[in-house]
Amino acid sequence: MRNNINNLVDKLTYINLPRSIIKITGKDAKLFLQGQVTCDLNAASPQTSLLGAHCNPQGRIVFLFRLIQCDEDYYLFLPTEILTIALHSLKKYAVFYKVQLTPLDTVTTIGLWGEQANAFLSTSALSINTIATDAVIHCNKAIVVPLASSKLRYLVIGNPANTLIQKITTMATLASLQQWQYLDILAGLPTIYPETTEKFLPHDINLHQINGISFQKGCYTGQEIIARMHYKGKLKNHLYHAQLITTANLAAGTELYNSPSQDATWSATIVNIIQEKNNFYLALLTANTTLIEQNQLFANKEKVRIHQVLNL
């Protein structure tokens, strides 16, 4: 996997991302969202995207999203597989507001990366070099969002027939979803799946480190617990980027323990993971700092060895 990524960096590469959109409209759209998400809607604008989470009353993340504002409407971009869960959770609160929640399936989201990405987008009349991370750039009825990453990466959002989308799919090399997920892990950008919904607190996955939480905004669902953790709590768990070696089957949500016995102590939970090759995995995991330093991890009684770890 690592060699495949390095080989693609020199090329213009893209992936059709499995993303869905929830469009939020109505008189109370901003008021509704401000009370339901961790990011501050006052910081949203047609030129700036926001990362955020919607949490349950216990402060645990139901889903993550990227928010883009267009006029008075708001668009939440999230993995397609968690769309049903997201809508179900938001609708429980939407009944108290004058808002409409509409899932959109006619928009394409492309992940674009590679050393040639800047030059390619510049030929489409975009001044990419001076654009900040997470900015929203409008081009030929498409949207381009630069992402924080060690590699040059962008989201390109638009109608499948859009000229920029068509140009990308014609000229760029198609990559796999796993290769995009690999870059997300390297960048420390987590994803919440149905298997991990309501499993993590925002601090468990470093959401406060990637501008996904505002501690200055008012109340929102789960805010009291999240704020208490930030201001008064001593964080025992941290997000790590790690290479793991094991014969066990690992997946997002897999819990790792400090021994194979029934009275073992929890040590870590996998947030995101890909398999690089036989028995080698690259993962984001939230872990107890003391226990992970001992490098005594087990999944389903199988030994999991940490080959390399980086505290994000």
C-alpha cells in the first residue's frame, strides 16, 4: 500500500468517494444546527467549510461531517453508509424547529490528490496556492475544498455532468477507496461508521485538534460533557497513528486489551484501519497512553504488536 501511494503521488489521481449530503433548509436552519453540532455556525460562510460532529446527550459522536453553507442553506457531507443513522438522529430534534432535512443523491464527491493537482486546478482558473485549508472555492458550478494533509488533497463536489468533474475523470488516474483512507489515516482525519457510532467522545479522536469543536459557542446536544472533559478532565486516552502486526481480523470498532484473559483491561479501540499487506495494518486508534506504551495488546485473544506508533 505504501509503495502504491508513493507511486501515485507523482500522478494526478482521483477517487469517487461514497459520500451523501443532507441539505438543511428553513427559517430555523441555523438555529437548529447550532444546537446540534460541535462546530460554530457563526464561523460558517459560503467561503469556509467546517468540520464537526453531531453527538448524543452523553457526548458521544453519532456522526462526523463537513459543513458547507450556500446562501441560507446548509449542506452536511458525510459517508453514505451512515446517512440513515444521521437522519434518524437529527430528525428527533428537527420536529421542534421550522426546518427541512433533505438527503441528496445527485451530487458527486471526488477526492483529488497528487503533485500535479495544483497545476491541474490552476488550469481551471483556480488560484489554489493562496487558498487556506478547508476553504470553499467555487469554480464552474463545482466546489473545491483543500484538505489538511501531508499530500496535496482536495474535495471536488458537483453534478456528475459538471465540466470540472468530467475533466478530472477523463485526465486523472482512478485510485481505490483504500488508498484515500490510507491518506486520511496519515493525516489523522477520523471517520465514524455505523460500527462506531456513539462509541467515541470527540476528545477520543482528536476532534479538538482538527478544528472540529468550538468551546466558545453556546449549548448543543452533549456539550456539557464535552466541555467538562476539555476544561476539567485529565485525558487518559489519546489518538495514535500506528502500524499493527497481527493474525487477528481487525476492523473499525475492534477493542484491544492488555491480555488474552477474561479479566483483561481495555487498552485501545480502533477508529479507522486498512490492511497494508498480510498481517500488517495501518490504523488510527484511541488508546490508554500508559497501556499502549507496554505494547501488550490482544484482539480476540490474538497478539497485536505495535510496529510503529505516533501520538497525533
